[in-house]
Amino acid sequence: MNPVQLALRVLRVDSRSRLSAVLTAAGVAVATALILFLATLPNATDARLKRSAWQEGAAEPHGVTMVTRDFFQNETVMRLDVTGAADPANPAPKYPGPGQVLLSPRLADLAERNPSHDLADRFQGEVIGTIDEQWLKFPEQLVAVVGHPPGTLAPEEARYSGYAADTSDFLLRFMAGVGIVLLAIPSMVLVASAARLTAARRERRLAALRLAGATPGQVIGVVTAETAVAAVVGTVAGLLLSWPLRYLGVMVPWGGGTWLISDFSPSPVTVALVGLLIPTMVVLAAVLGLRRVVRAPLGAAMSHARKRPKAWRLLSLVAVAGFFLFGLYTARETGGLGVLLASLAAVLLSASIVGPWLTGMLGSLFASMWRKPSVLLAGRRLRSDPQAAYRSVSGIVLAVFVGSMALTLLPSFETFAGGGRSFKDSVLFVDVPTASAAEQEQRVKDQLASSGSAATVVRAEKVVLEAPDGSSASGLVMSCQDAAATTRFGVGACAGPPAIRADAGQQLPNTGLKVKSSPPVEATDPQVQEISLPDGVPVRPLGSQDPELGGSVLIDPALVPAFTEHGESTLAIDPVNEADREKVRTALATALPGESFHSRELRLHEQQTMLGDLKRITAIGLGLTALLAGASAAITAASSVVDRRRTFSALIAAGTPVRMLGRALRTEAALPAMVATIGAGAAGTAVAAGIFTLFSGDTPVVLSGWLLAPVVIGMVVAVIAASSSGPMLRRIGAERISEE
């Protein structure tokens, strides 16, 4: 009988082995589906970018494309003003002719359902059709392509108008890589827990084969065949399960929109790698667990105690800490994530190295110092087989690690919210060259008047104020009244002579001050106009205001002649009524076509959208991790009872109450969980703090009391999982000991 036939025979006649195989196959299926889905995320982001690559400013002989960003109800509208044809080397939809317009499906629907002066009037021309979703970054993207006669668009401005769509998504790629690591390992723990359901029974059976004359190769062949059956079936089921999983994935929004089904189509190479690596790892893990059977079959058959873990395992913490720091350095210097993700996996795996040693030390401590029967039984169990005892909480430890990472990173990312210019949230603003600022200001006022839109229009020059000691501060040249109406500066009362207004902490002198114009960022040959202020100029402190504005100053226009040659100015428009906001935007798009008007409100909305995306996928990841950890803990608790069936039967026959054995099971789960989850929580926080430096620079991480939540929940779940084996323990108590 060959190994495959023997393995199939065992599965056919042994119900416990069948149950273990079914659970192993289920665990492998879950792991395969999750890993394959996460592995498609980088391809999904590439597919998005490839579809929207044509949304790029260009000035070529075949045509000119100018890209600007507009907004409607806080959603970004990508506008492409075009002449001629699209670049043949960059696939794109057919451009409309002069006086014609193409709209994306959702933008066309919004234009039809809203008053024309709110949206449709921004796109002058005849709408000749809609843009197919194969040309959109995501199905809900708002895109307008407006055709113009040849020669009406400035080639230089168009060439540098940039991308309408993001050209990279580092954050999503990073989250996908972290997700693969953080979900793959708990999935493997679940598979291992299922495979261990009848580990002691199988070990005795294989040891008997060895003692009967079977060679190590034959024993390994039997285990390989037995495990491969479950692993292959589970992998095939997981590959099939990944297809409907894509339909759930497309409904999870990211970056303002959802996905296309085709985005999550894995490449044949990815499918082949996942389909081969996962069953190979499962079989390899099973074979590596045969070392005792192969080396000492008699000890395995008699269930002799295993060797206790040694203290050298603690050195692995030092090794993985160094590896993780090297991974952070590599990611920071090169932008590559491979080494960092490998180091993160090493950190997770180090728990399985240190955990058994820690469990054995706890068992020795409680077995020698405690005299309560249930605690004494638990301590003896932890001391005699710390590997098996730790295995029952290993999945929970990983879940606590992941939860601590999330509760450190998310509040820290929220500190990035805010910022932006000094204008009020509702104010729309655009930067224009100072030389043409007055003319563009008048065009805006005329268009607002002709459209019947009520709004305050203010012009401010962007300048830099230099002190005699060489220090400088950015500033705006605008009247006190205009600043009070449109900015967040605490200007206070505007009475008195013209003055400089600065934060009280700046300590500006009133002599030797110079004002310099601020050239446009895109200027290829920037020229600066400089004006010296008279000595004794009044410097007044600003009142209570946003701390973000502490380094900026306000300069009264009477102190500084108008900059007419160089520099950059800001046009700020504040709608009088919130109901007229979109009507004002339409008037601005008509008055200054090709200009993108921004506001702090939009910046905050985009930040909250990104934070919402992070919270959403983090919640999904934590939910899956908790589910895998809970299932792993419950299965491991059951396998612990099955493995010690003879021991429990003997204890019950000797008069030990089943209730006391149940308390012992809960205690032996709670003791390692208490210490291991605290360590996992601290490690997760430390790792998250390191990862946060890739995004924050010098911004400190945010630590809150919620970091204790994963630790407490982890201990509670460990105890509940141990309690789930109570029915099996009572069943053993009802059986005759002779059956074992």
C-alpha cells in the first residue's frame, strides 16, 4: 500500500482525522482566498492609473491638452480643455471637436439633475456623449473634456498643467503589503491549529509504524500524502472563493471611488505562485513536525515530555528588532517596501519563538508558588508542554499586535488633518501673477455681477518679511478689514495707523524690515522685488488664532506700494450665501478658464476622505484578523482536550471534578495570554511608531488609553475560547476510561 492509499484509508476510517482534514482544508481555503485577493491590490492600483494616464497635460503637434481641477459639492472634477487629437502613443477616448463636450456618466447625471448655473454652465458647448468607464480612474470619477478651436490654448501652460489623476498610490500599496503579512500569518496559524486537532493521535500512529519497521522516508511520505490531500483541496477551494470575493472588494471605496471587477483579476503568475506556495508550506510544516517521530519513535509512542525551550530564544527579539530598523532605513532611503515587509513578517514570527519560553517560565512560577488545584494543574501543563500551551493563544497574540498597530497609526495619521492657507474654510482662492492680478480680479467681479452671484472678492499680494537678523516670515499684503472678512488671522480691532500684524511670539523689531515679493513656484527665472520699510513702523500683535498661523504676518497695503512687476498674488472669493456656492464656482470657471480654485474646506474634506478610507480598510483587516484568531483559539483549545484525552480520563476516574478541569483549562489559556498580549501590544505600538516615521518626519505618534483595548479583549477571547472546550471535556467525563 503506497502512502497515498494509506492516507486515504486513514481518512476513511478515522472520523477525527477526517474532521482535522476538513478544518485544515477550510483554513487553507480562507488563507488562499485572502492572500490572492490582497496580492491583486498592487495590480488594481496600476489598472486605475493606466486607465487614467491620458488625463495629463500635453502640448504636441497633434493637439494640446490643458488639465485643471474643479470641484462640485466637495468632489473633484477633472477638466481637460483640448484642441486637436489625443496622443496616439497614450490611448484615450476620442477628443471632442470645437464647441463640443464629453462628460463622464456620473458628471452628466449631476449636470442634468442640478440647476445649470451650478454645474452645466461651466462646460460651454454641446454635450455629444459620455466617457466610457474604461477611461476613468474609478466609475464615479467626474471628468469633463471640453473641445476648443486650434490655437486657443497656450501650449506652455498646458504642458505644465500636470496630471488630473494621481500618478502613484504608495499608501494603498503599503497597506496591501502589510495586509498580506498581517493576514497571511494568522491564516497559517489557523491552518496549523486545524492540522493539530489530532496531532497526538497521529504522532502515536506514526510512531507505531516506525517501531513496526517503517523507514523515516515512508513515515514522511504518509504525512505528506495525508496533509497534501487537505492542502490541495483547500487551495482549489480558496482559488474558487477568491472570484466572488472580488465582487465584495469592488464595493470598498478608496481615494474617492470604487473599482472595476477587472481591477482585481490576478495574473496567471500570481495564481500559480499562490496555488503552489500555500500547499507547499502547509505540507512542509507538517513534515517538520515529525522530527520526534523520526528520531525517537519510542518517546513519541509513550508521549514522553518534550524538552523545555531555552533562554537563547530571547536573542531572536534583538535580531528582529535590528532587521526591522534596517527595513525602515531601506524604505526611507529607497522607497522599496520588500525589506520592510519581510522584517514585519519576522517580527510576527518571533512571537512563536519567544512565546513558548515565556509560557514555560510562567508555568514554572505558578506550579512552584501556587497551591490552588486548578492553577496548579494549569502551571504543570504550561511547564510540561509550553509549545502546545502557547499555541492556543498564538493567533490571539497576532491579533493584539495588529490591533495595537492600528490604534497607534490611525490617531497619529489624524494629526495630519488641517493645515492649508490662512483663509477661512469657505473662501475660494487662486494664485495668479501679480502683473495680471488686477485685470483678473476685475474679470471675476464682472462675471459674478452678470451671473447674479453675491460674493466678496479680495486681492492679496504674497510676500516675505525679512528682519535685520536674517529671519523671515511669509505674509500677505492686505487691509485689516479684508483680513478680518476672509482669513483666520486674529486681527482684532482695525482702528489706528497702518501697521504690521504678527503673532505675539514672533518678537518683530520695528526697524530694518524688508518686504520681498514671492515669485510663482513655476517661474523658470524668478525675479524678486524688494521694498525697505521705514524705521518705526508699527508692529501690532495678533489676537487668539489658529496655531498654524503663528509664523505668518499681515502687512497693511499703505506700507507697501503695489507689486506690479514681479511676484504672485492671491484672489480670494467668499460667497455671501452657502446656497450660491456652486453658482459662484461656475462664475469663476467662466471668468478664469483653466484656473483651479481651492479652499481649506476642500482640503479638510479630502483629508477626511483619506482617513475614512484608512479606517474602513483597517476595520475590515482587524475584523478578519480577529475572526481568524478566534477560530484558531477555539480549534486549538479543542485539540488540547483531544490530545490529552487519556490524561483527562485518568484525572476524572481518580475523582477530579470536571468543573475543576474546566477552570484549569481557562487558567492555562489566561496565564500566557495575559503576558503575551501585553508584550504583543507593546511590540505593535513600537512597530507602528517606526512605520509612522515614514510618513511623518518629526511628528510624534499619538498614544491613547485605547491601546489597552486589544490587550483586554485578547485575554477575554482566550478565556472564552478555552471555555468552548467544556462540552468536549464533559463528554470525556461521561465515557468509560477503558475506551482510551
